[in-house]
Amino acid sequence: MQAYIDQLIRDGAFAGVPKEVVYAIGMVLVAFIVLSIFVAPLAGVTSWLERRVWARMQSRVGPNRVGPQGILQWLADGIKNLLKEDLIPTAADPKLFSLAPYVVFMGFLCTFVVIPFGGSLIVADLNIGILYILAVTSLVVVGILMAGWASNNKWSLLGGMRSAAQIVSYEIPAGVSVLTIVFLAGTMSMQGIINAQGWGPWDWFLFHNPFTFATFFLYFTAALAEGNRTPFDIPEAESELVAGYVTEYSGMRFLFFFFAEWGNLYVIGAVATTLFLGGWQVPHLPIFENSPVLLGIAQFVTFFLKAYLWVFVAMWVRATLPRVRVDQLMGLCWKYMVPLSFVCLLGTIGFMFVPDDLRRIIGAVTLGFGIAITIIFFMRVRFQIRNAQPELYFKLHI
Amino acid sequence: MDEAIESQSGLNTEDMTISVGPQHPSTHGVLRFVVKTDGEVIGEAIPDVGYLHRSIEKIGEKVTYHGYVPYTDRADYLAAMFANQAFCMAAERLAGTEVTRRGEFCRVIACELNRIASHLISVGTFGQDIGAMTPFVHALRERETINNLMEEICGARLTYNYIRIGGVGYDIVPETCAKIGAFIDHFEPIVDEFNRLLSGNKIFIERLAGVAVVSREDAFSYNLVGPNLRGSGVKWDIRRDIPYSVYPELEFEVPVGNAHVGKLGDSFDRYWVRIREMQESCKILRQCLKMMPKGPAISKVPRKFRPPAGECYARVEAPRGDMGFYVVSDGSEYPYRVRIRTGSYTAMSIIDKLSKGIMLADLIALIGSLDVDAPEIDR
């Protein structure tokens, strides 16, 4: 979209208007469009979907009243929270307390500047795209720490401290994992990384070599931890810290934190898709030759589905796993994930010197290994589902 | 603490005093702990009990023996059947009342169903304390079926008032017996499913193995009972060692902690004892359904129940351990004194000792693994 505005300026569409003004207006407009058309409904629907998916896994029904299958539940929740009293505890630091949710929210929303929606659909294809994402997501920890401190509540403080330690630690394996792919792609631009891959799994960086395959799991785990998701949700561990850093928040401010959390899930999925899963790449079908709109839609759907798959996996993980303890969390990061991610980085660098033919064979083996793992995994899932009792209540038919 | 401590780095540090409870998500009711922490590490956690005191013991002196049975339900509302039974046993021993044989079997069936329900709550909420949401709902789903069965047996789902002096209030009809049998057939695979989901989970084991270890000696000196005692490897079960009702005729094992994943007597051992006790209860239920004789469910007991002067202590093996009713009679219609001994109260006392030096998250695991139950502590 930035490229489009550049084009317009070059064509003289805004003659007489300073360039900065055009960019500023464009920025506000684009932010509004992205927020209202994509991010808000996405985070909202994700919150509804998570509750439904959870409910299904837990033999419950979940929200099903507002709209068909309850899909508008998020709107009802949003309206309810907007109408709530804006409560600031007397002992809290009012300025920091009110600011904190917006800092968290900004940290998450700013990532959408560089997250691609399709081949030509991106707000701004910055040449430092992925580095920019790592940078702005760090704002989240500042916001959480602000919330924990400003609430003047002991549970909030503990939650904020936990969160700071956790996010700062897990940025290292996440950053090194990202670096691995940046080495392979030779660029930090999101579109550049996607263009370096192909539409087929054999062209994805995921199956480039065994080390990138391992890096993917490292990245996803670290991203879950950065996003405060189970099994790493210790900053808001409800059974330990009541609600962690959000203990004193209510109404819309409370909602902003969770808006960011659910939106962040998509960001995690989108970054994983960009780095490892070939992004929006679609096969070169003749149907796309003359129709850029159709191509755009196909690319958007491809990217969205790939990214959303990981949102679903995160929900699945959350419904399955218990929470780790804070020292185990740190141990996992510093003892295992940081060394492993460096090993993967060095291994991938080593693979860049391997002749291309040999590299392709190893990549094919990795692909076969990946497919085998997937098949075994789904066979286990099938086994568990067959053994489970799917009905909501055991009915006594006598 | 008030005074600031000068640390080695020259910074002023201070211990933080946190009040965990009485309204905290994982204190299972209204418990309170005054916790002094150094960051995440607990210096001490002092239990503060008394938020759910309803003077059930004192009420016992003001109502008749028959009238007191519904009050005993409330002593531990997750295992109401056992309090019913313990009080009725005490009253029967005072008066020398015989319980009919079918009544005894009805009692055992109802109690073992109740034990499964109580343990389901225990392991489910324990999972939730550790952060696993799904096992809790699955456990409650199964408990719901037991509640339905209980409703068929005695008309109530939580506070049963089923066991009466001399027998049980209502006979368990053959249709209900068949349903209980069907439920057991369904439930035993569910325990395996539960184990696949939670007990075998690596994170779950890591969180519990070797945490808050209770040695055999500590378990004795703090008077732990029930699964908490058995978790430390002591084979002591009132049903087996001080037999009552028809338990001597039934074959069942007493599961004890065996350092399944960590040290003997750690949190996981206590949890694991409960899981295996549910399976043992299923075995007991099967035998009872097979052995149940025909006959009346309750013997003739006078409406004005006046046991001769004397005193009696009756104990049963409740889900939270040894539950005892000490009843003193002065020959009148009302008990002279009722005293209830419950397992959770003593389990609370060991938390102070175990919590030194563990992390805040472990305290939650410890409370959950001891399965303390607020109504039972305060009565």
C-alpha cells in the first residue's frame, strides 16, 4: 500500500500537498482500514472460536446464543465491556494504569504494518520487515510491566515481573530462529522471504534442511511463550496469581489486553507462515494469468489458512497442556532452547555450503520425515478420538 | 516483614506479604494463607482457617439424633455420605441398633459412588490448579452421571441425607443397580483416558514429582490420614484395618504411594493414590452389586431415639481420610456432645512446614495435592 501511495505521488496525484501530509493521512486511513476490517473482527472471531474449540474438546457447548452458532459473541462482549464503569483503583498510578493497555495494544497492532495479506497486499514492505516485528512486539512487555507496576497490587506485580523475565528470555530463541531464515533468504523483507520460497512444500524453508525443520518448532514454542499462551501463560496464571497483571483491570481496558492476546495468535501464525511455510505462494495456474483479483484472493486465502492453522494449534495446545512452573520455564529457555537455536543457526549456515543437488536430496528426506511425523500424529489423534467418549453426557440406556 | 534487610548487593530488599485467599481461585473454597515471599520463593505460608465455620458440632446438641443426620451432610459437602454413615454408626453403637444386611450394602454402594465423585472433583481441580483446563471439565462430566445416579437413589444430588440410623432411607431398586453397573463399565475406561490426558503428561509430572515431599515420620507426626497418609507409603485404611459395615467381605486393595515418578510421598504420589482408589471403588461396587441380598433396607428404629447414657466414637474412611464422630449420650433425645474429626483439618497443619522454600506455584500444587476442603476444615 505504501508502494501504491509512492506511485500516486510520482504520478502527481497530490500535487501541491507536501509529501509528509500525504503519508500521514495515508497512514491514518490505512491503520483505520486494517484495524476495523481485518484486525478487530479477526481478534474477536478468534476469541469466539477459541471458546468454541475449547468447549468442543471439553465436552461442553460453548457460546452459541449471539448470532448463528454464537459467532457474534465477541461483539456482545465488546459492547458490554464498553458500557462498564472505567475503574481505576485509588492506590494505582492513574496515568501509567490507563496507558498500559494501549502500549500492549500498539505493540501488537504495529506488526500489521509488515504482515502480508497477499502478493501485492501489504501495508508497507519494509526492507527490515521481520526485524521490525521483533522490535515492536517488545513493546508488549513494556506495557505488561507498566500494568503490573501501576496497578499497585501484589499479584499484578508478580505477574508483571514474571512476564518481563519470560518475554525477554524467549526473544532470544525466537530471534535466533528468525535469523536462521534471514540467512537463507538473504533479506529481512517479509515479501522477500516469501519470494525466496515456492508454493510447494519442497520449496518451503521448513523442509530446506533438518535444522530449519527443528527451528520451526523452536520458533513456534518461543512465540507461544512470548504471546503468554499455555503452557507458558505464567504471567496471568489464574490459579496462582488470580489474573496476574490484569487483576485490577476491568471493562474496556481489560478487553484491550485480551484483544492483543488473541490478535497476537494470528501474528504468530502469520510470521511462522512467512518464514517457514511459503507464505502466500500459490501454484502458477492458467486461471490466474489474466486475473490479478483472483490471484490476490487465492493468495490471501492461502496465507490466511496457513496462518490460522497455527492459531488453531495454539488453541489445541492450550486445551491440552498444564502450565509449567516459572523456574522450569526459564530452564527450558536457557538450557535447551537457546543452545538448540544456535545449533540450528550454525547447522543451517553449514548447509548453505552444501552443493545444491545434495541439499535437494536432504531436503526431500526432511520432507518425507515431516510427512511421516504428520501421519503418525494424526493416527494418534484418531486413536485418541476413537477411544474417547464423544457424547456430552453418558446416557444410561437400560 | 517490616524491617528491610540489607542484601549483599547493597540494595534494600524486603519480603512481600501476600494474602492468598479467602477469595482466591485455587484455594478450593474459603481458605486463607498469609504468605511471606521473597520474589517467587515462599518463606512461610501460615494457614488461616475459620471462614466457613457453621458450628455443626454445637447444632448437634440441640437437635435429635434423627434430625442431626441432614446437618452432617454439610460437614463435607463433597462427601456427604460418609459423614452420614459415621454419625449413624456412632448412634447405632450407642443404642445397639442392628443394621439390616441390605442396608449395609446400600450404604457401601452409595459411599463408594460418593468416593468416586469426591475424588473426581479432587483430581479435576488439581489439574486445573496446575493449569490444565480440560481434565477438570471431563472429571465434572463424569461426576454429573454419579449425581444423576444419586438423585435416583436418594433424591438429592449433593447433600444426600440418605443413610439413616438403622439402615438407609430408600432401597436401591434393581433398575438403579443395573444403571450403576453400566456406569462402572463406562467409567473404568474413562480413568485410563484421564490418565492419558493428564497423569502421563510430562509437564504435569515435572510440576509434581518431588514437590512437597511428606516423609513417613512427618505423615505420622502431623496426623495425616487417608490418601495423604497412603501417599507416603503407609498402608492404613479404616476399611481394612478397623473394619466396619460389610467391607471385611469385600476384596479390594489399598493403594499406597510408590514413588511412581519422583520421591515417595511427593505431590504426585498423593494424586496417584486417588486415581487408583477410584479404580478400587469400581471393584467394590461390582462386588456389592453381585452380593446384595434381598430384604429390608432399614431396621425398626423408634421415632423417639434415646440411646442409653454413654459415649461412642465411630470412624469411617472418607475420601479425605479418617472421618470420626464422637457422640456422648446422656440418655435423652438429644446428644450431649458431638465432636467431628476430619482429615482436612490436620492436613492444613502440615502446609506451614512443607511450604518453606518452595515456589508460589508449588504452594497451589501442594494445597491441591492434600485435597483440603474448606467446609471440612471448619465444620
